[in-house]
Amino acid sequence: MTLLITLLAAVISTAVWYMSAEARKMKVGTLCCMYWGAALMWLVDAANEYMELGAEYFSPDAASMINDGFLGLSVTVLGLVIWTVIVLIKAPKGTVRNTLMHKS
């Protein structure tokens, strides 16, 4: 589940990055790299677990599937939070900087 969720997030973010020039300005490429890195990490983990368990790997119990689902969602949300912080710090459009300058 974790691998599937991060792969889905990676494919969606890559499609958004590829189709939109505005997304490139908003550093969506960084988000893509984070999701593809996480997907690669889970792929290596899945291969290692398959080598240990064999065919049992493909029949997980419900509790482990729910745990993997929550882990995949939390990794995806954490990637979005980190990307949001990066966008706020870099401020490609300067909106945060302009807002802070006008308030002070």
C-alpha cells in the first residue's frame, strides 16, 4: 500500500509539473523528487521483504494493510508540508515577502 500511494503521488505530481509552466515556477519538481525518492525507497523495501517472505508477501493481513495505508498517506502529507515550507521560503512570486513588507 505504501508503495502504491507514493507511486500515485509521484505520477500525479510529475504530470502536473510536466503540463504546467506555472507549476515549474512553484517548485513542483522538488515535490516530484521527494515522491519519486520515497517510491524508490518503498520499492527497495518491498523487494527486500519479498526476498524474506516469498509468496506470503502477497497475502498481508488487514491490520498490516491499514498500517501501510496510513504510513503511505502520512509520507505523502509530510512531502506536501515540506514542499509548502520550501515554497513559502523561496516565495517564487514574492507574495509572502510583499505581504510582510506592507504589514511592517
